[in-house]
Amino acid sequence: MLDDLGLEFDRESKRYLGHLIAQVLKTKAGLTLTGEGDVTFEGIPIEIKHTIGDNWMIAPENIGRYALLIKTNLRERTFSIG
């Protein structure tokens, strides 16, 4: 894995990885794309947030809204969704 090689991810690479994972999730789960939030599930707008660290960046306007949080652990080759 990339992490095993000692590579560090810059901000743009982290953003790309997050977008890629969100796109795969949207496609595989059959979620509806929307203008408010990243996807809609049963009419509820949901933001998809991804991290390879220990926290997520949530914009102030999204506080109090639904979010699907995804964490990838490159070293252990696992991910968590909540």
C-alpha cells in the first residue's frame, strides 16, 4: 500500500481519494445524487465525508445535518463507515 512506502498524502491527494471513495459508494449503493448534500437517501440529504486520519472536516453550514463518515486505515487495509 502507499502508506507502507512511507508516502505522505498532500491535501489535494486526500481530497481526490475522498471523492473517489464517495463516488464508488454512490454507485454501488444506488444512492441519488442531489444539489443539497452529496446524496439523498429516502429524501434526506446526506454529506459523505472521508478521512485517512483521525478526524473529518465538517463545514460550519453542515453542522446539525446528516453525514456518512468513512475512515480508511491504509496500514491495516481496512475502512469503517458510520
